[in-house]
Amino acid sequence: MQTTYDLAVIGSGGAAFAAAIRATSLGRSVVMVERGTFGGTCVNTGCVPSKALIAAAEARHVAADASTRYPGISTMAGAVDMPDLIGGKQALVERLRTEKYVDIADHYGWRVARGEATFSGTPDAPLVRITDAAGGVEEITAQHYLIATGAQPWVPPIEGLAQAGYLTSTTAMELTEVPASLIVLGGGYVALEQAQLFARLGTKVTLLVRSRLTSKEEPEVSRALQEVFADEGIRVVRRAVPTRVTRDAPTGDVMVTADVSGAEQQFRAEQVLVALGRRPVTEGLGLTAVGVSTGATGQVAVTDRLQSTNPRIWAAGDVTGHPEFVYVAAAHGTLVVENAFAGADRPIDYTRLPRVTFTSPAIGAVGMTEKQVIAAGIPCDCRVLPLEYVPRALVNRDTRGFIKMVANAESGEILGITAVAKDAGELAAAGVHVIGRSITEVADAWAPYLTMAEGIRIVARAFTTDIRLLSCCA
């Protein structure tokens, strides 16, 4: 049996859905192939469940901390009912999977084929073989193909790790008991979010970091988050490279041996969580047979138009090795269809791409860092505004963090904004519309008093004014 479509999509996450929606709106026939849980990473094991649990842990933390922060307020935080917490998270996931994926696919009417997809044929005449759970095989051909298979947690070949057992960001969110202690390997956004999540649920957390926290962001971010984590009892061990993992049979504890600044140290906890990044899912797709090249980590090699080395096969989302955000994946999916079927010939542009880490306070950034500006040979000027000068932070009784603005020293053009603050994600979203404007323009713009976004105007004013000498809303 062989069926022909305009677009064949492998995967069912954000990139896949954006592509399928746009293609059907153009009157194109679409088939979507999915071998596992419908909806992709974001709704099932990524954004939605993790942020739901982070919000719950934040509520518990605020209850425990409110009496210290706010005079006259008396609160307390009880023990966590983990099965109930995980059950609530799962109920939300299942509702959103149905409403935003299953129902949407039904509404637009594209075909969903369940099974394992493998490319075969030749580079000039590619086709996809779908093998279902019963072993049945169907072959489909398409004018264009989209690989949108996403990424999965990467586990390094550390001696003894597989035998000792470990958690990933996926399995950690399925635990039915709060671990008494936890070692987290990694210093990126997943490691930070998971470390703080479990610490706020009552776990004693140790974070083993190869270099520094959020090593790709401004160095001020790392320093600010390390202070926050220290205040919350999270131990951060830097320059730590795990070399061996064992499980202590009498206690059941996991033992992690690490090289810490050249000296061997051991760390013990009930569980170890590996959060050392993700790798694209391309194994078993048969890409070589159809002339699709992959990179060092398995990512599909694409042009800035998201076309692979086979002109009829495209890739979108995490499988490309591009920034791992669901809104990037969705933009990719739409762009692929525009380029493949509408002749857009448009490249992907990350100039104003916002990025957020959902710690508390959160990390929000958009545009270039100071290091990137200097590396590009652009004359750099920047200001770092401590949150004690942002009125919203003062009334929140939480001045942990800062807002940093990076600009072209000659033209005054704003090139980047980074914040560690409550609602830093909203600051990053506002920054999307600030990048490319001049310092003077932003400093003179309207900003509502007692909003965190007002901090963007204040840091712009700091380039020409001593903000210590300003009144509240001057």
C-alpha cells in the first residue's frame, strides 16, 4: 500500500503542528506520523509539566517564606503529598494534550498515522515506511517531508551510571515520593529549574556544575543565582566533572565521584538527576538512504531556510540543534511550509529571540550578551541595574537580581537585555520590542510606575544619569 501526500510530517510536537496547520490552511494534504505519545515534548514531558510543578513548589516556598518577607503575615508550609501533586500535573497535561493537539488535529482534518517512520527509497525518490504496533507496513510518498522528531535527555557515558540508576528531567517528574536528597548533574536551565523545584519541595539538593551556572548567559546571572541557591540551601559545587557513580547496597544511596578542581571528591544522595543537555532524535530514521546529513550530536544539518541536504526533506524544532524552545519549533514549522509551498525563501532570524529560565527569581534575556558584542567587534557599553533601584522589586520585598542592558557605544543602539528578577520572562518579552532602539528613545519612553518593566527604562536612564539621585518615578 502506498499513499501520496503534499506534506509528510514525522513527529507531533510544536514544529509538527505548526507545519500541519499552515499546510492545511494552504489547501495541502498532510499526514502526521507519530510512534509514541501524541503532542511532543512540551506538553507531555517539558514545558507544561515542569512549569506546573515549579509553580506548585513556588507556592509552597512563598508560604514558608512569607512571614519573613512580609511583616504581619503568618504562614506555614506543610509536607508535600507527592502522588496528589503529580496527579494534578498529569491531569493538566492530559487536558492540554487533548485540547491543543488531539482536538486541533481533528479540527483541521489531517491524517494521523501511528507507527515507526523510516526513510527508504533513494535521495531522488524518498519515501517513508510506517511500521505499526502489529507489524503492518505502509509506504507513503510526499512532495515534501518534514522531520520534527525533537530531542531527548542526553546521558553521558559516566562509569557505573547506568548500573546505579538515575533520573532525567522526564522521570523526575513522575516520582511518587519527594527524595530526601538529590544530586543534580548540570548547570543549564533544566538543571537549575529541577534543582530549585525539588529543594522547594523539601529535598536537600547538591548541584555539580562543570563551569558555572548558565554559562552561556551574562556572568552576573551565575553570581546572582548562586546567591539565591545558597539562601535556599542548595549546594553548588563548581568545576566538578563526574567520573564514577555507584549505588551503596546497604543504604540504597547513590555515590557520585567527581573531579573537583583537580581533586577527587565524593557526594552521596538518595537520587541522582542527569541534566546535562539534550540530543536530537534521529537514530533509526534512515536518513543516510535519502541523502540527509547529520551533525556531531545527530542533529539534522539544515540551511538557514531549514532545508536539509535533500531539497525535499526539511527539519524543524529541537532535531535541528537550534535553540530548544517550543516557540522556536513552532516558528520553524510555519517557516518550512512557507518556504516549501509558498516560495517564501525566508531565513530564520534569531536576532530578537527571547530566552527564559523559570527559576525564582527567573532569568530572562533577549539579544546579545556583552561577551558576544565584544566578540563581534562592536564597541560596547553596558549598565547593570541592581533591583534595589526598581520600585516594583522594593514593594515585592524581593530585590534579588538585576537588569543589564548592552548597547553599541557609538550609536547607542540597544543590543541585549538580561534580567534576573521576578517576571524576568515578561522583561525578555518586552525586550523583543526594545532591541534595535536607541538608549535615549527607551529612556524617554513611557513606563508605568510599579511594574517590573519600568526597570528597562530605568537601566536605559542609567547610561546618562546617576539613578541614585532620581525620585521614585522621575
